[in-house]
Amino acid sequence: MSLVTFEQLSLSSEVQQALQTMGFSAPSPIQAQAIPFALEGRDLLGQAQTGTGKTAAFAIPTLENIDTTLPYVQALVLCPTRELALQVSEEFGKIGQYIPRLSVLAVYGGESIDRQIRGIKRGAQIIVGTPGRVIDHLKRGTLQIDQLRTIVLDEADEMLNMGFVDEIESILRFAPEDRQTLLFSATMPEAIMRLTKKYQRDPEIVKVIPQNLTANRIEQTYFPVREAYKAELLIRLIEVNDVKIGVIFCNTKQRVDELVATLQARGYMAEGLHGDLTQMTRTVVMNKFRQGIVNLLVATDVAARGIDVDDVEVVFNYDIPHDPEYYVHRIGRTGRAGKSGKAFSFVERYDVRNLKNIERYARAPIVKGEIPTVAEVQKRRQARFLLQCKEEMLKATQNDYQHLVDEMLGEGFTLEQITAALLKLQLGEQNQRDALQEALAQQNTQTRDSYDKGGRQGGKYGNRRDERRGGERGGSRDRFQQRERSGGSTRTRFSEEGMTKIQLSIGKEHNVSKADIVGAITGETGVRGHDIGLIRVYDEYTHVDVQSSHAQKVLQKMQHRRIKGNAVTLEIAQ
Ligand code: AMP
């Protein structure tokens, strides 16, 4: 926060009162720099990230320059996504809550255009919209911007990245020449500078570039991992860190869908957020996430732009972003509002260079993390379970299961016997599943997975002998290597060397044949026929041997699919 106060910025009493209600005690640096110039009607070129208070930096002066006695559009704010448009229009609404007759309207694709047309006709003075939908309205003649005083381009670099340059230029050409243009962008690439030169008049440049782009409050860790093992690593990290609110980033929509299916199948409250979902679904997902009904949000970069939740504990880079700026944006979802946060990045061999670029760009160290062992996960889970038990016992309410305990006591069992049996039933199944996952992971983890940050002689990854020697010194990689070398016994769980047995919940009783099963697996997952081994169709279920490297994919992609009209569930056969 700066030394300037909101009083010194000579704002209207309505805006001052709203800022007080919102708990903004002093302007943030970008606000202190931008507001005085913008109030004078000057053009602005603002460089600021999300989280710096940039929205209010343009919303406050824009609101001050609106004449609410006039029932037509005087300000237009362009945002890259619907989520951001909604968020920005809400911030306008909050800052303008005491301004009489103020009307702010968000317009974006995926929502009824008629409702938006009615809103514009009712005399909206500020429109916050996505470029595509704004162009639609302009072309239909349902939106006039010839009396515009201010146009704001928010997250301009992102709009350009999304390919909106033509739309933006058309909109700027529609707007009157004597308008004020406020352009905010996290980065200032060449394309932004071109836009500025062409459409801004002598803009005042205001910047807030933090010392390191990723706040110190965020603990940044990377984990060397192979694709086949990522889901397992994710689950272990969620468990040992007891993650209640997390955002997981994937690079594509398909990866988001796959991961959501995996997490849901493992019992996690996870939902996906990406550009292919309807606006309504996205709003529902975000609301569930805000209310804590969903605690893991799996998202692509573009869809996640508008995520505005202050309590995100961990951001996972399930896939490393191609662009270092994305990394900074992603991890900025945690460590907000003065809280601390964690960022965990999953690094495959080919990501190594990218990670180094990111580290350089973000000017913050990303340290190598220890992969939690199954034992650690179980210990954590048991501790949580014990805590829940104790909480339950301390509750004053009647326990509906007391009569079952009485029944067992009546049959002569002791309380110790009953408790131990229940614990085994509750925790044992999970532990067994962990052991199997561990075995699967070993098969998929090769000794050359490791990423040695310091670099070694003999190339980036060193040679195999070096790595083995490195392995003896300790650290998470070593544990995997040691287990891999002594892992013969666990392999007995697999039907053949390199194959994993998967159980499908359908069998002879469901009228399915081996051909149906092979057809469904090859068709749905892309796994080839020669990667599928022995198939045994039993009455109620089927066992299929699949190449271990494809097992996770089959588990994820086939889960809840239909084979001959039957919804099928899959698990690793015990
Ligand atoms: P933004 O960078 O616009 O996404 O803002 C980040 C968060 O900071 C939002 O939740 C704002 O409501 C909040 N915020 C903006 N300005 C201030 C301020 N001057 N004092 C306190 N909080 C603020």
C-alpha cells in the first residue's frame, strides 16, 4: 500500500463510502499511480498483474467520469473471458453501490443475447464484455458506442493471446476518437506496443512489477515425474498436505476431463473448468468451488483467468505451461489476500528447459520436492481419521450405530476386538489400494526419470551409472529406485511381466463377450489390441490384462462408459 490516501485522490463521497464499505483503507500502488491521471481524462498504459488491485485502478476513475443522468453507454470494458467480465462488472457494481441510477451490464457469449439487449435498452452506462459478444452487438446495432467516454482493455495481452486482435481493433474503430483509452496488461509484448501506438494518445505509463513476480509467500516446489505416475503423485500430495482447496492446471481440455474422471473415481470432489463447457456449467462449477462443495478445480489456463477465490492452498501444475507468464498467473491463484500458498509443478524430462526458463522469468527459486511415500500418505490419513473419530465421540448427538456395538458386545466380543476390526475395514482397503498403486508406479517409473537441476557432466540427465550412484545418496528419487530394484515381489500381483490386471464390473450376466470388451477398450482409449492380454469373463465381472503403461489410461477413459448398454466401473484387480 502507498502513502497516498483515497481522500487525497479527491473522489466523490459515494465512491469513498463504497471503498470504506469494501474495507479498502488505502490505494494500492497501481491505484495511487493510475487514478489521478485517469481522473484527468488521460490515456493510460498500465502494467500490473492480477492481485495488484488493477480492476479498481480503472473502475474508480471510470465510475467518477460517468454521468448517471444520461441513459446510454459511456464506458466499455473489454475482458478476455466471461468469468473475468463478470468479476469486473461485480467490482464496478460494488464500487458504484452508492451512486444513484448507475447501471452496469456484463455481456458475454453463452448467455441469452435478448437479456443483454434488454439491459442495454434500459440504459446501461457501463458495459463489461468479451470482445466476441461486444462485436456481435455492434454488428446487430443493439449496442451503440458513439458517445463513449472511456474504453478499457483489461488483460490486453491475454485478449491478444486468445486471438481477439481483429475484434479489438474493430471495436476501437467504432468508438469516438476523443474517448479515453485505458489499457491494462500483465506483460508488454510487441503486439501491445503496436496497439498502444495506434489507438492511444500520449498514454501515461504506470507499472507495478513486483521484485519477484511470484510472491514470496508462495512455496514453489517441483517433482520429477513421468506421465503415467502423475495422477498418483497428485493424490499423494493432496493427501499428505491435506489439501482442502486446490487448483490443478492442465495444458488441454482433454487432459482436464481425464484428470477429473480419475479424481472423481478415487472419491475426490473434483470438477473441471475449460472453454468447451457452457457458460452455465462454468458458473455452476465456480459457485460450487466458492462454496466448498467442490474442493479441487481442474482447469485450463484460459478458463481459469477469472478464478477469484482467496483461500486456494495449493496450485498444481499437472502440466508445465509452455509460457513462463502462464506459470506466474497460475500460481498467483494461491498466496492471495496475505495468506501463504504452495505451488507444486510436475516436471517431465522434456519440461526441464521450460522449468529453468520459468525460474529465471519468475525470479524465484523452485526447489525439488520429496515425493511422499505410501507410508507417509497412510500415516496422514490415519491421523485424520483418528481426529474425525475423536470429534465424533465428543459430539453430544446420539450415535445411530450404538445398537450395533451393543449387539457385538452381546455376542461376547470385546471393545478392543470390535474397534480393531472396524479400523481394519475402514483403513485396510485404502491401504491395499495404495500398495497396488505403488506397484503400478514402480513399473512406470524408470531410473532415468530424474531431473538433476544442477546439471552434470555427460549431458543434462547424466548417464545411468551416475544416476544410480546419485540414487544411493538419499532423496525421493532414490526410494523409487531402490524399490524398483527390489520390487520383484510386488510384480507377482501382475499377471504377466509388464501387464496389469484390471477388473470391469460387467461379466457373462451382462451378456458381454471378449470381443465386446476388446472393442470398447481399443475404441474408447486408443490402446491397441496387442497391448491387451488375457481376458477372463466371469459371471459378474471380467478381468483384462493390459500393458501396465496403459493401465491408468484405460482406468480413466473407460470409467463409467457403457459396454452393451451397461455402465462399467473399473479398478485394478486384487
Ligand atoms: P485485482 O488485482 O483487481 O484482481 O484485485 C485483487 C483483490 O484486491 C480484489 O479482491 C480486490 O477487491 C482487492 N483490492 C483492490 N484494491 C484494494 C485496496 N485498495 N485495498 C484492499 N483490497 C483491494
